[in-house]
Amino acid sequence: MRPLSARDIVQAWEWGQEQHPIDRALLLLTLAQPELSLTQAATLTVGQRNVRLLMLREQTLGPRLNGVATCPLCQTTLEFALDVHDIRGPEPAVTRGQIEAGGCTVHFRLPTSADLATIVGLPDAGSARRQLVERCVDAASTRGAVVAASDLPETVLATVLQAMRELDPEAETRFDLICAACGHLWSALFDITSFFWAEIQALAQRLLQDVITLARTYGWREVDILAMSNARRTYYLERAAA
């Protein structure tokens, strides 16, 4: 994996404007890992994808994560700062598992981005969770008799979902926050895909403004300006403003 260049950032922003967040995450990974196809990226478990996005973010913009969150109790907006190393764990050691619950034996695999894409637009979280788990069931049986994933009771599917979370904890990243206004303590969800994309969007727009300034001043081409190091580009911008 390599850090995103200025050209990569602008290209990602351009290509990802109309894409779903799932597709944006895969786009960023394939830009950083050219040997990885979109199809291959889509088959990474959600935790594998998130770990790699955190690594890419650190390589591209550094380990410090500065953001805002809203207190669920009093709705106060809070600023927070995290280090990538505080929330990034290892990729899952295995991608398949087995559980015994409610008299059933269930073999399953961990959800991927491709799986998440199939539940986009479903009317409620409950039906989305059930369809996701059913899709990831490889085989199920009761006393040796084969059981269809769609026929598994909710209690068994809930056990499968919990096992998935335990095998792939990086699929959902949380950290503790306390509200300075009301003292409420809660576990906040950190979505690296939306967080990183917001940074990419802001940085791409700033880079394009740099292109406009330097092209007007010196007549240089966009491709040459984006190929410059940050230090050189900043120097030329300072000279243009002098």
C-alpha cells in the first residue's frame, strides 16, 4: 500500500462524487493498491477494509484524527481527537466460523463490502441485518438435517451476528466520549469511510484551487502542479501571493 498522491486525491474526489460510500471506500483502496481490483477489494471483510483504510489515512495524512460528534443526550457538538493506533486493530485472523445455538449448527463467513451493497436501501435495520446474516450463512443443519438460512430463527441469527462481531471487531469501530456540557458518557461509532472521504473532498478542492492559482500565475499544467511535492507547491503559492 502506498499513500495517496495529490493526483490520486483529486482523481478519487472526481470519480467518487456520485458513488455510494461503500464504493468510495473501495475506490480509495484500489488507488493505494493498484494490484488490487475492485472485485478483490469488495471481497475483503468489512474489518479488513476498515483496517486498510485507517492505514491509508495514516500514510496519507498522518495518525491524528480530529473530528466532531453530537452528544445523544443534550445534542451538544463536541470536538474529539484520536490517534489511528488507538482504534486500529489487526485484520481478522480467519474469515469463516461456526456456532452451535438453538439446536442448530451454522457455518458462516464474515460480511464483505459486496454483502453490504446488497442491503443498501432496505426499509429497516432489522430486515437489513437478517438479510446480511442469511447471505453469509454457508450451511446450517439441525440434528443432521439441512436447514435453509431463511428458516433459521431470530435467536440463532443473533448468535451468528455476535460471532461475526467477535471474529471481525474492526468492522465496527467505537470509542468512549464524555460530553463536557452534561457529563454523558457514551460509546461513539467511528466510520472511517465517511471520515476519510470528507477529508479527501476538502483536500481535493484545496488542491484544485492551488492549480487555479499556479496555472494563472505561471501558466503551468494541472498534471505538473499535482505532481509537485507539497513543499514545492506551497513555496510557489507563497511566491505567487507575494
